[in-house]
Amino acid sequence: MPHLTRRQVLAASAAAGGYAVGLGMAARLGAAAPVETKILKARTTDAVLTDAGPTKNVLTYGDAGMPPVLRMTKGKPFAAQLVNGLDEATTIHWHGLRIPNGMDGVPFLTQPFVNAGETFDYTFTPPDSGTYWYHPHCNTLTQMGHGLTGVIVVEDPGDPAFDGEVVLNLRDWRLGKDGQFIAQFLPKDAGKSGTFGTVRTANWAGEPQYDAPAGGLIRVRIAATDVTRIYKLSMDGAEATVIAIDGHPVPSRFPLDATMIGPGQRLDLVVRMPDGEGSIAALRDTRGTTPKTIANLRAAGSSLKRDVRDLGPLARNSMAKADLSNAARLPFSFSATAEHMAVDSICGSLGYTFWAINKVPWPGDTPDPTAPLAELKLGKSYILDLENLTRHAHPIHLHGMSFTVVSSSTREVQPQVTDTYLMDPNEKVQLALVADNPGDWAFHCHIIEHQKTGMSGYLRVA
Ligand SMILES: [Cu+2]
């Protein structure tokens, strides 16, 4: 195909409703079909999030409403162009996707930040199916807090057939009574469990309701994209079973009943809808003092009379298995700190230091990265020994590689493959991985205030 100029690509994009045909990875690899380039324009918009009228200074990707659910196919090239329509620098990180380091979207560590008015082309082939998400890695508390969190669905033709699918992007907003943004964080809370939003939403709505076939098996994909909130999820009015965590199938399925997920995590459920037309299955968050219905599924039509035991296994994601007998152990302590670290970065600083990994506080996304927390040899197996020395839970996220949960000091664990582990207060946990993706990979708490006030670092694989 002919090479297109930027102007032609943009014109094609406008004509194709946001898609443009560009020279993506498939073309460069000599594959037959060109890859459609998804245009993701980060921009300011208004959104109706409360009864008080439109909220101003909301951020999104695309034309209006929440960032689009991006659909990819496992093993098939994907291409997106970030167009920075904000008045500050940004990037996109593809949370949970095991892709080359240069596509990971972490400014200074893996790519230059993308200035206002500039673009950046992301091309990669997702190696795993499942539910993932995307967000900036620059001035993250503000940019994510104002809306820039979107869900990724990586499909696998080998998955069993469901009777329907609902994708839920769970997040909060820090809004005042007038529906406008208030201070994104309070320092006294950043030093504890984080500053919570005042308005809680699913897909940017207070309590959305979706129709689903009565008696059918519905796949519900949940992404916790909030900057602070940890959820404890249950389903009222229907049988709900956890089938995948953080994109990867669970070793053995279990009832949703009070399952916790932290910021950055995803949960895939199969919900067996009630038989009666109009019956409601309600997804509930019961953590904390104000339980809330997150979303409702309404049974529609005559019952399909499906049985959840008939649902076949999800397609497996293949990855190298750590050799535990020869794995080197790497200790990581997560602690509070009083040691202040002054930093200045175009990608934002909260101006406080409360947390540290291995006693070193670093907010990440700064032009002078500290030394890596550890240097890993490419291809070698490791056990990460994590210890939470604090009284707060921390969802710890590793970029670029997935790990397997081996053991915990506070609970029974399955050998789950994941990219984010929600550490209990004072928990010790062992995570195994093969260092099979070269580069510098961010490793941080996904409560963004914790990350940006010190609980951040990176691992070097070479
Ligand atoms: Cu944390």
C-alpha cells in the first residue's frame, strides 16, 4: 500500500469514524493486511456525572463520553496513535500487556513524554487474551483522576461462547456539590489509604442497568481503574463465578462472594442470569461503611435455561514457567518513610514523600531515574519476596511481565498468573516469574498517591 502522509491519515480517520489505515506492525513485518490505526486523541470534555449538571475539565480519549473499550485479538498486531490534545505532556501505558519495552508508555524510562499537540505511535501484538486497561503514565493522579482510564478487551477465538458480555469500567471522581472537580488529594490521606472520590461510577454512570438474556451465561469484564478505591464485590440475585483475574484464567473457579480487587486489577465473571423476565442481578461493592450497587443486569426474554457447569474453559495464555528450584530470590520491602525527596518533573510531583520500596522513595516518571531496584538476567527465573511493612493494603503492579503467586503469609492462594497483587497489611508474599522481557520495567503501588509519593521503582531485565 502507498505511504500516507499525516494529513491523509487524519482525513482517512475522520472518514472512518476514528479509524485510519496506517502502516502498522503487520505492514512493516511484510504481512498481507495493513493494520487499522486507532486514533486516540486525549482531550478535555464535559460529562454528566452528577445531578448538578455537566462537569467541566473532564479528560477522555476520543470524541465524547468515556474512553472507548479497545478491542484487540490475541496474536494479532494492534496500532494506535496517541494525539495529545491536552495542554500538558502525556503518554499511554497498556496495563498488563506483555509488549516490548519501547511501547510501555513510561516517560523517561521507556519513551519521551508526548508534549501538547504532539503524537506518538504505539504498535504491538498482544500475546495474551483477557481484560486489560490503558491510562497515562505522566501526571497520573490528575490525568487518570479526571477521566483517562479505559478498558482493553483482548479476544481469543478459542474462548467458549457466552450469551452476552458486559464491560464495566469502575472509577470514582473527586467532585464538589456543584459537580465540579475539587482537590484531587489530601496529604493526610495520601499518607494513609489514599484520598477517595466523592462520586462513584461504572462506565461513567451512577448505577447503570444492562439487559442480558434471561437464563443466559453472561461474561462480565470488570476493570478497577480508580486511583484509590479497593472493591469487595458480590452479586445479588444471580450466581456469579470468577473465571479470570487480571486477564488470566483462574486455576480453579470460585464464587464471586466478597472478592477483593484493588486499583489496576480486573475480574472476569460468568453470571448465570435469573430465568424470570425483568429479574435483576445486582453487582455490589460491600467494602467500607457505604456499600453500593455498582451496576444491574436485567433478565430479558424467555429463559435460555443455561447451566454454568456447561461453560468450557477459557483459552490459556502461554508463558514461560519459572523454575522454582533454581530461582534467585529478590527481596522488596514496602514501607512508610519520613525521608523527603524533592523532585521536579514535567510529569507531575505531589510535593510529599510518604512511602518507599527497599527504603528508597521515588515518585517515578522523573528525568533522573534512581538506580533500578534489581537487575535481572534475561531468561532467568526469580522469586520476588514482597513484604508489606505498613498497616495499609497496596496493589503492587509490575510492567512488562506477568508473575505467578506462589505463597502468602496471610491467606490461601491459587497459582494465579497476574500483573498486580493486592497486598494485605503486613502480608509477605512470594511471586515467581521468568525475566523474559528485556528493558526497564516500572514496579509500583497502583494507589496513585502512594506511587507518586514514593512507592515506586523499576526492575531492569538485560
Ligand atoms: Cu499503596
